[in-house]
Amino acid sequence: MSNSDSRPIAVFDSGLGGLTVVRALMRRLAGESIVYFGDTARLPYGTKSPRTVLQFARQCLRFLMRFDPKLLVVACNTVSATALGDLAGEFTVPVIGVLEPGAAAAVAAARQQHAAGPCTVGLIATEATITSQAYPQAISRLDPAIHVLGRACPLLVPMIEEGRLPTNAVVQAVLQEYLEPFIKLRAPSLILGCTHYPIFSEAIARVLGPQTHLVDSADETALVVKQRLATMHAFGPVPSEEPLTCYVTDQGQRFENLAAHFLGRPIRQPVWVAPELLESAT
């Protein structure tokens, strides 16, 4: 049996936030080629109905299957929370979300401060993720004594996609309002329940203080992917000269700067895919 597999890892998000997951994958898995799809024309997903989220996600993952990936990574908390169960059974390769790894990391962080007994962790996410109750359910399965206080933060994704910096006065005012319940709670951990939010992680940490550990599911997801590839004997054989190819449904003027900010390195121009092409293929 071969212990290598040159097929790419396919990663999907509603926008560019999933590039934080790509960044973690590239850090942990240097030998892998990655195909990324950002549905930038139809974001944000967090304010859409579960039916629409499932429809859009299915279209995007079917597009990625054209590249014969060895696994699919859903780098979107909204899709992971509302549609992953349906999607996982529709494809012939593993489908890995970001929610379960994030929940596990939040439990571990909480128990470092509170070894036993009831405690509460915080969660900021999109409206759809909060409404789904997927994080509280996942955490309860791991540790029934840990409760989740969640708050929807619908303004954060649009501000991030607009390219607003964490130092922007509007951003700081919005963060102060959204995070107020967690300041009062003095939560041991706060889940950044959207892959866009790590862009504001330093600003969030300043508002909350050192007692709150921020949980970014990107690195935890990359670890799960690495473990799955090990069980599949499917690691990439050699580092790729061009490890990342990006596809998007809308290419705004800020793409290069914003994508490089998410990825932590310069990025090549993406390939544009018309949303109508995705819709006609379903």
C-alpha cells in the first residue's frame, strides 16, 4: 500500500476567512497541495436560512470535487453547524468541519482553569451558528458540566471583508458592545466561532483581558486533517512549488491585501467562477 497521495486537499468557505484554516494546514502539512473555494459573491452565509446554506455549500463542494481531492474541509462554522451532517453523506471522500475541533479545544481550555464542576465558556459566531445550538450540543457531548453563553455578531464578517482594521474606531466600538457579556462573565475561554474572527483576535483579547483564552478552530482543524491523512496513508509526497490555488465567485478590489492578511503571506490572483455556473450544475 502506498503511503502517499498527491491529490489535493479541498477547502471551502463562504468568503476568505477560511484562509485562516489554509494557513494552519500549510503550517502543519508542508507537502500538501490545496485548492480553496471562497463563495465571496454570496456571503455572508450567517444570516441565511439553513436550507439556503445547505444549497450553496453543496454547490461549492461539488465544484471542488472536479479536482479529485482526497478530502474536503468545510472551513465555515455556519456550514459546519447547520449542514455538515447532510453533506458528509453526499461525497465519496471525508468531509471535515471546523466545529467539532473548536468545541474540543474550548473544553480543554476551560478545564485548564476549572478542573471539575460546572463552568461557562463564551461563543461569538454568526446568527445561523448561534441559532443552530451546534456548539452547545457538541460541548455537552464532551463535558455535560460545561455550559455555553453565545452571542451573534452579524457586523463582524462584513467589516472584515470590507478590510477594516482592528484599530478602526467603529470596529473597537462594535467589539466592546459584543464582548460585554463575556467581560462580566470572566469566561475561561471564548470560541471564535467564525473563521473570519481570528483577524480581530488581538483586539478581542485586549477587550477581554488575559483570563480568557481565545479558541481558534483553524489549528485544531488542521490537526484533525493531519490525523485523518495519517489513517488514510495519504500524505502528499513532496512539498509543492505552488501549494495553493484559489477560486472565488466575486473578486473585490481588496482581494489581494485581505487574502494575504488571512493567509499571512502573498497570494496569487484567484480564478473567478460565476455563481450561475454553480447553480446550473445542481
